[in-house]
Amino acid sequence: MLGEIIFESKGKIIGQRVKSVEDEIPKLEITATGSGTVIRNFKVNETWTYWTIRKRDGSFCGGG
């Protein structure tokens, strides 16, 4: 249904580190774990890692 929540999760950050620094801009790596519910009460546990940088214009760029 339009407007229906399809995924909700809660968890915590379990690791952070600076991967690199280029032109005084740090590239951060974050690992998190959590548990949640997908459509119709399907329970999930998750662990994921992503990276992010804050660009000079104040926006963020990342992937994982």
C-alpha cells in the first residue's frame, strides 16, 4: 500500500574507523548491527558496513 512502512530496524554502531584522508577530507567506515521487521512481520537480523565522506559543499557521499 502507498505510504506503508516496508522496513523498520533498530540497532547500534559496533565499529568506526578512518579509512583514508584525501585533501583533508576523511573517509569514514562504519559497521552497524540491528534487528527489525520487513513487510508483514518478517523478522530480520542484519549487520552491514558502509563508508561515507562529507564533501566540501556540506553534502555526504557514501556506499556500502
